[in-house]
Amino acid sequence: MARVLVVGCGGRGQALAEDLAHDGHAVRGTSRDPVNLAAIEASGAEGVQADPDRLGTLMPHLAGVTVVCWLMGTADADEQSVLALHTSRLESLLAKLVDSGARGLVYEGAGSVPAAVLVAGGETTRAAGRGNRMPVAVTVDDPADHAAWLSGMRAAIDTVLAR
């Protein structure tokens, strides 16, 4: 079984964590706010405090991780911060993953973030995967359709694990 790091482990992330844990995967879920760690742990994941805007807080939690799930498709912040999560922060993370021991990344390519930003983030993810020979996947299932979203995420994780 694999260890999966869910970056942005809110409600959907916790459902994903619970599903993965049920199948025997070890899951680590992040939250910026320590108040949310108990809910993450209730889902069966190890809850850790980390901020995707500050990758230095995320890097220690990559230890032993096989797949990173970047769940920022519905990030809710000011426009510049959201854009950074799908551009500069994502690019930095992808570059760091090459030397981290993590096998690959799943990018949430659908949600309430502007479509152009999500498309560009998906392209960045695919380009990094090609350039670094790293397995990546980009999901396109609408997070509002929970069953389809969860199924798509699981398929994407399985695809990365299979490579």
C-alpha cells in the first residue's frame, strides 16, 4: 500500500482520505489551521499543519509519501493567492518532488477556481511529468458531483501508482 499526502484536506479531502484509508493506504492530510486536524484524523488520516502558500511547511511532510494530491480546485482566497497556488507554488512543488522520493502528483483540475487557471495548472503538471519522467494525473471531475469527483481522484491516484 502507498502513503498519500492530501494537500488541502478539507471536506472532500477528508472523504478521499477515508476512502484511501479504508483500502489500506496510509494517508497524511494537511490543513493551515490546527483546529481542523482532529477532523482529518477522524477520517483515518494523519493530520498535519502545513500551508501550501509556504512550501517550507509542507516539505517535511513528504517523508515516505508516494503520491501527493494537490486539492486546490476550490481554493478560496484573494485572486493573487489562488493564482499562485496554481502557478508558482505548484511549479515549485513539482520541482521539489523530483528529489523528494515521492513518486508523483495528482492535480485537481476542476472546481470553482477560474477555468483558465485550472487548465494552465493542469498543463504545468503534465509538462513537469514529461520533463521529469514523473507520473502525474490531472482530474477534471466537478467537485460538486461528489461521487464522480471521488471516483476520478481514486482513478488518478491508481494511475500514478501504476506507473
